[in-house]
Amino acid sequence: MRQQRNKRGLLAVIAALWMTLALASCSVQQEGGASAPVMSPSPAPTTPVDKEAATIEPEYSLLITHSKSDYISFTDPDKGVTDKVVAGAFPFGIALAEADNRAYVSTAEGIAVINTQQHKREALVPYQSAIQEVKFGEYRPGGMGIAVSPDGRYVYVGVYLAGKASQLEIMDTEKLAMTGSVPVGIRPFDVVVSHDGSEIYSIDHDSYSVTIVDPQKLTARKVNVAPFGKGGGGFEKPHYAIVQEDGHLLLPYQGRGLVVLDPVTGKFETKPLTGNTHQEGVSLTADGNKMLIVGNGAAGSATGNPNLTVLDLGTLEEKIIPLNRTHQMVANSPDGRLAYLTGGVTFADTGWDGITVLDLAEGTTRELPLPDYPLDIAILEKTQKAS
């Protein structure tokens, strides 16, 4: 009997405790200490949420030189600048070495070595050439076109020197020092490298030429490339180039002709273009099948408006997309859908502070304001290895 009474007592205690906890769970403490019952709201209609889509971030960022200042920016393609890194005075071009998590930037003072994982400058390597005056402007002395060797061991930069021969200088990326230089043509807007790294090509804007450099022997030979002569107010000049898989260089002129240059023979042919616009920056689309060519509008023999030419490299068919602004350089998103065009045009301070984001399929544009004349642009994918 005692055991039964003890069991009954224990069950009563447990029941009382259970009721106390149940009541406590159904109340909230109001300000002042009073308790009020919690009402369970009726379920409201909900819209299914795609959690994966809600957390997606861009798989790449934009690396941009701000040519009126001294920094490069890491820029979200939707939101704008996310970080700034001091590079050197009046930065011009970018060469990516993604396998090494580095970007090399040509400035008026030297080559800036940027760690793209840590967002910091590792070094500023001065040129062998003496830069007499560090300044901004169309004819500022210092580094212009820049490229990195296929194995990442060397960087090649075109250095413009007022009143002197421009130089192609070579930097060893392990020693972080300049190891040699070769005279090239005047104002080397662009520098590109053969696919095997055996030759470097300086695109000499004011010389109407391409200088072909052997980086091992430090020898050079110049090829004159002026398909429309040297008149036209000085606008019929080469600016930027790409190297095709077969080793030929492609250089657009004035929306009137595409020069296909064989660097072995030094000979070229000119394929027709119809953009009728002063053409500047170029890049390949993400799949490598098309060439994007920036057109700035009327100048010299070109009489049309700003546009972007999308050139099929297999068929040479053109898609010409009108633009409302002038631009300098262009890069293509990894999915091939968007083109990013920079507003910091070098010619006579005619640019603007921002970039245009162009949907290549729809032809629609939006502008992203960015300060200090954004000039060169590169796509930095977030799949780089950690340092």
C-alpha cells in the first residue's frame, strides 16, 4: 500500500510540474512584469523562396585602373567599388596572372604587383627608364600596355618616354626586378604575347607600327601597319590587338578594316569592317569565338557614332550595338552575357567617371558610376586558389 501511495504521490508531482511548464510556455513577459498569453497567428499565405538564388553572389568581380588617381579597385559588377588598393600614380593597364593570385598594373612610376586574394600591393617595381615627370594626361610618360608570359615568370610593359624612344621593359616576377629593355615604337598602347611566349608584340600607337620582340635575345623588328595611310588627322593608328590561335594578330581600324598580321612574314591583309567609328579597346568573349571592339564615334575617316562591334572570328560577321557614350576598354563576363566598358577615355580628357554594362543579347545598357576615370578592366573570377 505504501508503494502504491508513493507512486500516486510521484505521479501527482510530475503532473503538477507538467502543468506549470505548459502554462509558462504559453506566456510572454510584458514590460512591468505582467504576463500575457501568446496567440498563435493563423498561417499566412507565403511565396516559395529560392534559398539558393537568394544567397547567390556574383562569381566574379571587376578589377579596374582609376587613371586620374593612384589606385585600382575591386568592384562588384552590381554594387560598385568594394575595395581600393594603391598601385602607383596614374595607373593604365592590367595583366592578370590568375594562377599566382596576382595582377600587374602599369603606372607612371613602375609596375605595381597586386595580390588579388589579400587585396594589397606587394611591390612597386620602378622602370629602368628614367621618368622625368610623373603626371596625368594623354601623353603622360610611364607604363602603358602590359602583359604577362604564359608561365607567369615575366611581365612585359611598354614605357612611353616623351622625346625619347619608347621601351619594352621586362620584369622577372620572382626577383621583382627589371631585367632588360628593348626600344619599340612611340606610345605602346598595348602589349600582347604569343601563345608559346617566344615573342612579344608592342602596338605602337604613334608610330603606326607593331614591334616584334624576342625576349630572350632582346632583339626587335618593326612592321609598319597603316592600312589607311597616316593622314586622317592622325586617327588611323593602331591601338589594341589580340592574338589568334594560329598566331596572327588582329587589329581593328576606324570601324573600316580589321588588319590580320602575320608576325612571321610581317605581312598583313585588311578585312572589311562596317562600324564606321574610331576604334579603341578590344577583348575576346568568354568562349573565345568573338571579338569585342570599342568604337568611340567620329574621328578622322570614321564618321559614325559610338558603338560596340561583336565580330564573329569564324565568319567575320558583325553585330553592331549603338552606345550613348565614349569608352576605352571592354571585358566580357564569364557567362558571355555582359560586356563592361570603361569611361576613362585617354584622348584629350574626353571620358567620364563610370562604366557601361551592356547586355549583348538584348542590347540594353545601364551605367555604374565609378570615380577617377576608370580605364582598363579585367574580370577576376572567384575560383582563384587561396594564398
